[in-house]
Amino acid sequence: MSTFALLVVDDSAFNRLMLTRRLAELGYTDVTLANDGIEGLAAIAARHFDCVLLDLEMPQMDGIAVLERLREHQGTAPPVIVISALTEMDTIVRCIALGAEDYLPKTFDLPLLRARLGAVLEKKHLRDLADGRRHVIEAELESARAAQLALMRRDFAAIAQPGLTIAAAMIPAREVGGDLYDAMRLPCGGVLLCVADVSGKGAPAGLTMARTLGAIRAAARLVPGPLPDPATILAYANADLAAENDSQTFVTALLIVLDAATGDGRICVAGHEAPYLLDEHEARPLTGFARQPPLGAWEGFAYASTAIHVAAGQGLFLYSDGVTEAENAAQDFFGRDRLRATLAPLRGASPDAVVAAVLAAIVTFADGAPQNDDITVLAFRRG
């Protein structure tokens, strides 16, 4: 027990002496003494204590004032047992509300002191173990976040065909997210562009996200043709994700394969939000796609793609539902109408500017409300 550091804060020399003796009888020898609340706070600032035994009635700064100051440092302040007379029960209740762990009558009964101090120190030990484990988990999650974000391509200039500019961003709602985007130069010379959203959040969604990204990239290299059909690519990915999918995890996906030289390509939408077309006239969602299930939901489903043409000067904006479902403090959604209004003045803007403007609009709308879903955006434009 001597390894525990204790602080006794009491203006009575007799009480300090009695407590010191009682604590020594119980094996607590690392005991610091303070004459009042001001000295007590200075001692707490100077070193670590495992528990503070705090008198209520003291000159200059009483126990209530000390607890109020310690409450400002909740999470780092040591646990407190208040020392009180049994007639101060209303004050004791207030102390407990301010964060005190327990109270000790001024009789300093040895068995009672042993029980209450031992219980407080045991709870602190368990909290310290939990905090240590939490820090380890947070470090692991931060490492996973960095590894996941490293999967997201950032050097688009290295893979885009001449005349095609690309920008994208993914902001996880937690340390690890379930959204993904990809832009990939295909063996045939075309470009694959993709945004997808895994059901669920956190580490399980992040693992499925990495699995989905790998499946799409692998399939894109295997599918033959001058321009591989995005429907065939998603069918390959679906075969991997749907097999033995006991967790019923699914992935909405939007995949485009494009020849930037001609603007011709194909698009396949699997349960995902339709992209927005950006041209000199308007920003509007593309339509005319078949309704198809997300990946992982239907084993063996035969996906179909649709021909598209992106003319010179036109662009497309792809996004996950974390954009339209972003919430503010009033629990209003950002919504499709607000997204369309945000994109309208960006019809001729660069992909970088489009991505930055949409993310800024979401931040302004949310106004500090917590992010509940991953947010992913990708924009590209033919020059």
C-alpha cells in the first residue's frame, strides 16, 4: 500500500496528525500535508496523487471551492474523499455532485478508513487500467486510420489521361471509415473512377472497405476489352463480398470507366447515389440508370452498365450519402437540394475547387454538430 501517494488537506493540525497516524497503521506512508485549499491545489499541481482527503471547512479556500477547481480538470484530477462531520450531510451531497468519491467522518474510525480509502484506490486503479487500454486502442485506431487513408489515391495527375483532372476527399466519421473512392489508370489506357459506401461504421466497415477496394482494383485488371465494363468489374467484386456474407454487410458503389480522349464511357450504379453532371448550363443529377442492389446483398446478381458521354468542359461529381445526410444541431439534413444549390455556381470550377466548396458548405451547415457518417466526394472534368 505504501506505493500510493496521498494528500491530506485540513486546516486542523490535530486532524492532520490523526489521519497521518491512521494511514500509517494501514500501511500508507507516502502522505503529503496541506494546511488549506490553496496549499492543497498547489500540491496537486506539483505532483501526482492517488487520492486526496479533503476537509470541508477551511479558511481562505474551503473544500467546496477546491472541488469546483478540480472539476475544471476532470479526467486528470485525483479522486477525493471529503472529511466531514455527520451534521454536514447536505454539504456532503453537494460534494458528491461536484465529483467527490466518498466522505469520511471526523471520527477517523480505522476500519471505515480502510474500507473507504481502499475502495476509492481500487476504483482509481481500474480507471487507470481502462485509460491505459483506451490509449493503446486509440493509438491502434489512429494507425489504422493512417493506413486506410494511405489506400486512397492522392496523386491524380500521375494516373489521369491528358485533358482529365480529378480531385477527391474522404473524411471518416470515426477513426476508421467505411467509405472509399478510387481513381485508377487501366491497362487499356482508360480511367476507372469509383465511390463506394460500406454499411455500418468503424473498424468492421473499414475492413470491408479495404476488401472492396482490393476486389475492384483486381477485377479492373482482369476484365478484358478496350474499355472494361464496370458492370463486370462490380460483378466480380460482388462475388467476393456476397459469398458467405453472414454479417449481411453490403456496399453501395458507383463505378465509371471512361476514355478521357473521347469522353465515352460506361457507368454502373449499385444501390448508390447518382452523380451530378456539371456543365456550362447547370448542375443536375444524371438519370436513366437501372436500379440495382448494393454489392454483397445478392450473390450472382448480373449487373448492367449504361453508356455515358462526358463532353469537353463537362464534369461529374460523385459522392456518398454522408454528404446529403450530414446533420446540423437541429437534426436537419444537408439534403440534395442544398447540394445542388452548392454545385450550381461551381459548374465551370476545377475539381479541386468543387471538392473544397462542397466540404466547406457541409462544415458551415453542420455548425459544429458531430459528424455521424463518413463523407466522400470525387469530382472530375474533361478539359
